[in-house]
Amino acid sequence: MSYDRYVAICKPMHYPTIMTWKVCVQLAVGSWASGILVSVVDATFTLRLPYKGSNSIAHFFCEAPALLILATTDARTSEMAIFLVGVVILLMPVSLILVSYGHIIVTVVRMKSAAGRLKAFSTCGSHLIVVILFYGSAIVTYMTPKSSKELKKLVSVFYTMVTPMLKVSNCHLHDTKVFQRTEKTGVCVLHNGHPHA
């Protein structure tokens, strides 16, 4: 999403040639592959540990850092593996996202049109807030092993519940704006299966 916004704002004339179907598929495959990698590493390093006694965790979700606490042996190797995957899967993408938004901000500030600046900031601002909430809370959970259990439990709600809800509301708001603009132009569109002028 941030790459799409970067191309749309910083290189608008080249958007159709840069953001091709092939590029979109590559971005989606990369996203899925990284998610699978994280799942495999987390599952491998948590399921190989021996567990005895209580199987209840003081957490909202069954996540690797919460499971490592229940292990009966030293879990430092597993913690290190999960931490290293976190560096690759969390810090690299958030760094790339922040760099692209840095370029976007520089481009937007240089715009002469106040309306163009407002449109660009409103388009990117909500996405950037969701990115910061998601990656910030995930980094606290996966990359700060010594932080409080209660803090991790609370923070995990942000990247598992709050950010997906914000993303849905952002998409709905965007779709509503597109529909309203379409209505203003007088173009006939389908609304609930019926033509609407």
C-alpha cells in the first residue's frame, strides 16, 4: 500500500507503467511468503519445546512469546530465533514504509496546490496511522522480550483487533468518497444492483 501511494504521489505520470498487474502480484506473493515464514518459524520454535503443567497463558491470543513462558526448559534459542525473524519481518518493512512516506511528505510539501496537499495527506495519513499502530505494537510484542506481560497483552489487541478495524473503516470511507464523487459527475453507476444517477 505504501509503495502504491509512493508511486501515485511521487511519480503520478509513470503510475500505469510501474504499478502493473505483475508488480501487484509480486507484492502480494511477497506479503504472503513473509507471513508463512513467520508462522513456520514461530510454530517450529515453540512446538519443539517441552511443556508441562498448566496450559493457560495470561494472554488474549496464543502467540509465540506467550507460549515460550510455559516451556519447562531454557527457551533462549527459540526467543532468539523469533527475535531475528522479527527483525527481518517487522523492521525491514516498517523501514521501507517510513522511507516511502518520507519521500511522499517531501513531494507533498513541494506541491503548489493546497487542495492537492490536503488530498494527498488525507489519503496517506490514515494509512500511516494504521501502519504505525500495527508495526509499533507488533515490535513491542515480538522484539522486547523483557517488557511487562500485561503491556504485551494489551498491545497485542492493537495489531490483532484495532488495526484491522481501522483498515475496514478507512476503506469504507474511501469507497463512500468515490461514490459521492461519481454522483456529482452525473455518471450512472450500479447501486445495490440498480442504476443510480
